[in-house]
Amino acid sequence: MKSSLYQQLLNKSTTITIIGLGYVGLPLALAFAKYFRVVAYDINESRIAQLKQNIDPSREIASSQFLEKDIFFTSNPDDIAASKIYIITVPTPIDVYNLPDLQPLKSASNEVGKVLKKGDYVVYESTVYPGCTEEDCLPELIKENKFRLNQDFKLGYSPERINPGDTQHTLEKNIKLVSSSDEESLEQLTKIYSQIVTAGIHQATSIRVAEAAKIIENTQRDLNIALMNELALIFDKMGINTHDVLEAAATKWNFQAFSPGLVGGHCIGVDPYYLTYKAKKVGYNPNVILSGRYVNDGMGAHVAKKTMQLMLKQGKTIQNARVLVLGATFKENIHDVRTSRVVDILHELADFGVCVEVHDPYASQEDFRRYYGFELIEQLRSDYDAIVVAVAHKEFTDLEEDFFIKHSSSNPLLIDVKGIYRKKIKKLLYWSL
């Protein structure tokens, strides 16, 4: 009797291939490699070279986590041909018009389609709009082989729930959504993911349901933050501190705790646009979601304009004023600068002739220059007209007021985007969202 795919993986008579080794794919590959033989594939040869040295380019995973794993890192597509299950975890970005860019997903699907064999499974973890797996990815898989879904191979969708920088809600500790193209493959995928996920498995009723569930997770958070940001805009005009308001409101038992801030990253700032794109395709204009995106995407410019307004209040000139921005990554205590909304502050200030300097203990100088054209500095000056703390890195949260005074010119100004110094600043002009 032929053994199931799960049993074949368990006795290591076949392999599982993970395609795309970023924030999602690498932890997944290493988790599976505790129990199964894993081929870890990425087209980025430089990334593969680092991974072979037990170095995570994203600096999220310690070298010790690579040890005693049955894993083979490769950028050669020939090395994935023998696997029986392919899990695709490539990025799903948006373009300059905020439209879904499916090129990485389609390219990976086409690559798998070239080596797809009868009996194989293909699973997607990338965040997409409902219908994308079956409508956009499936045609790429069968373009050359002309295979029939469920008769020749199985299709699954199990969305990632990785939160960069979060050491509590890890892959193993998050309930895993699993969906598939038929009941048999759903049971097999449930067993396979159960091997690494201790929190449990939720079987979605269809692939589209799983896609929709994933996309609304981040859309809901985006809208909640948008409400806080809009409240911050309103309360600022009233001379009320938003964090004071939220602190008071939080005394009610069912008040939801969200804070205003810059909304960047690969999830919250991107995923809602996948849903709005699909909504328009089916004839519905998603006004609420798009309004939230509009508010959140404008917060960087608002912070910059408020900074310049307060500098003028302090008797400073805007042209050639010197401003220090602390923090460049898209969230605290991580190294990734991609899709960081801090850059909106930099561009707005620079457009008005301000000399902007950026310092971040985590961000890569090379990456920041390549993505945005700004340099990161190591040594701070002592004559900044304003200091903007944009990211709540742990290195910044305990800074004393004297630190800011030391690095400021006369009439010092502190802009605290996250409100981490609230009620601690007495000698400087202080403002927070």
C-alpha cells in the first residue's frame, strides 16, 4: 500500500521544498527541517551564500537555530525537482500605483510548474486577495504540463502569520490556517503542519476563505490604527494629547488598545491594497478601507509639517535647518528598512530645504541608501534645530531629556512620534501624535 505524503516526509523518502527564504520562508524551512528533509530555495545567490554559513540576512534568526537541521540551501532550480511538496512564500508587494505586483508569485509558480509531477502538492503562504491562488497562480502551474487539479496534483493555501521582531508569537505558537483543493489533501496538509505548529490547526472551508481571512487580519489592524491617526489629527487641532485621551478611554472594559503612528511594513501597509483591488474588480468601491489607507499613508507628511510649524514657532528658519531623525526601519527593534514610512518624513522635510540626518542602530547603511537615497549617520551633532524620534527602538526608549538637549541648538524641539517620552519632558518644546 502506498504511504501518504505525510509518511513519506516523516520517513524522509521524499523532500519538501520551500521557495522564498525571507521573513516567512526561512523560519518555516528551519522548523520543517527538524523533522523532514528540506530543500530551501531562493533566487538570490547572495542570500543563499549567507544561509549556507548559518547567517540570516534579515538578522531575525540566530546561527544556533540552523544547527542539527536536515536542510539544503540552493539557488539552483534543478535541485527542487525531486520534491513532492512545494511551499511558496515569496513576497507580494504593490507597485507605485498601489496595485498588486504578482510577478514574484507568478514567476515562482511557473518555476514549480516546470518540475511538477503527478501526485505533488503545491501550497502558497504569500498574502493575496481572495481567488488569487486559483485564478492567477494555478494557470502558471499548469501552463506547460497541462495537469488537472486534484487528479494530477493538489493545491493548498496556508497563510503566514509571521511578525518580524516578535519573539512571543512565533510560527509554532500561532494557530495555522490550512486550506486545500480537496478533503484528502486538506488532511495531509493538516498533519504536515501539525508537526511544527503546537498552537493548533484551523481547517478553512475553502482556499478563498483562507485567503480572505488572512487579508482581513491586516486590513482590520490598518483601519484601527487609521482611526487612532485620524483622532490624533483632530485632537492636535484641539490642543489635546492623543495618548492622554487613549489612556483615559482605556479604563473602559471593552475599549480596544491601538495607538497612532507610522504604518509601514510588508503587511499592514500593503495587504489592504490587495483587498481593495479585488473589491473593485467585482464592482464594489471599498470606501472605508481606502479612507483608512489615505489617513495612514499621510501621517509621515503630517509629522514633517508639524515639525516645521513648531520650528517656526521657536524662531527657527526652515531653509537649511538641521533635523535629526532617530529610527529608519518600518518598526522597532528590527533591521528591515523596506516599506518604511519614516522616509515620508525625510522627503517632506528635504523638499522644504531642511538638512535631514538619520540615525538607526539596526538599519543597514547600504540598504537605506539603495532604497531611498539617504545616508545613515553614526556620530550625532550638537546643533540640531529639532529631533524626531520616529521609531521606538529599545535603544531610544530610555533616553533622558538631557540627551536631546545635548544634541540640540537653542530653543530645542522634540518630536515624539510614538509618545514614548510623554510626561518626561520638561525643558524642551515637546510634541507627539
